[in-house]
Amino acid sequence: MSHSETPGSVRIRTDDGNEWRFDAIKKASRFYDCNRSNAIAFACEDVDQLVSAATRVLERDDLTREQRREIAETLSTRAVSFDLESSLSVTTKGDM
């Protein structure tokens, strides 16, 4: 998306059962020690890098199956789960 296509603002609904979103944004703001808008952007960029890094770790040949299972379980969240079969698969909440 070019800068000319970038909207001036983006709204995030926090009503009608989405109140948890505001709490998550506040947590991110405290974590990154910045305003809420920057915290959302940082978190969005970080999640892609963190999932890629976790996938690389889980695909290492020097880990036992049990170690991989424990790591996958530890790194899975409500929106991302790492499942081990004969190969690694990553499922995001949007895929469910």
C-alpha cells in the first residue's frame, strides 16, 4: 500500500464483546513503553517475526519430539497455535 492509499486513521472496535481489545492495546502500550497507536504497529510487526522465528526453532533437527512439543505448547497463544505432526503447521485464529 502506498502512502497515498494509507488512511489517515484506523478504527478498532472495542464495544459489543470486543472490550478485551482495549485491554490488549493498553498492555502492548505498557510493554513497548509508547502510545497505543505505536504499540499496535509494533505488535503487528513483531508477531510475524516471532512466528517465523518460532517455526525455525521448531524445525531444528537437534530437538527431540518431546522438546518440540513442549516448545510448541509454550509458544501457542489464543490466536496462534503450533501443531506438530510429521511436519510443523502453524494455525492462526483467522484460519480457524
